Amino acid sequence: MKSRPERASLTYYPTIRNLRDDTELGHLIDLSPEGMKMLSEKPVKTDTYYHLSIDVRSDKGLSRELAVEAKSLWSKRDINPDFYDTGFTFHNLTAAAHKIIARLMREYPFNG
């Protein structure tokens, strides 16, 4: 049986934007080296590839963009029925993106 990758839930929720039309999709709420979970006000089309921008703050408070390609795997209502949760898997991550994701998982406070 394959073990689940290390995963953590953020207490700071970076904004996620769709780079194709520059619209805000939602907020990052869970992160692993292989993918992420997003909270949004609208459901997201599943089995679809997205070019996304995640607004990542540095430890100095500066904001920078992490651009990723991700495929939506599932989307369902959140425990709060006003919102939706969507799971994504990352594709074609650069070495720099891997480093930023690892830093996020190390440096930001997580819920669990």
C-alpha cells in the first residue's frame, strides 16, 4: 500500500489565480509536494489542467508568484456549504517551484 505524502494545512491562505484569464479561483488551504487543495466560492471543473499563480509571501513580507500547472482531480462542497474544496495534482514542476513548495511547508504555520 502506498503511503500518503507528507501534508500540512496552512493557517495563512495564499490567493490562487487562473493565469489564462487572470481571475481569482480561491485560496490555498492544503499543500503537499504532489498537489494542493483549494477553497473557493464556486465549484471548479474537474479533470482539467490549469495554469495557476499562487501568491507566496516571503519571510520578509514580500509577495511573489509561484506559477504551477495543476490538474483538478475532484471538487466538492466544503464543510461550510457556502464554499467548495478542490484537489489538484501538480504537473511539470520546475526545480524552483519544488523549492518554494518545500519552503512553504517548512516555514508557514500549519493546522495539522
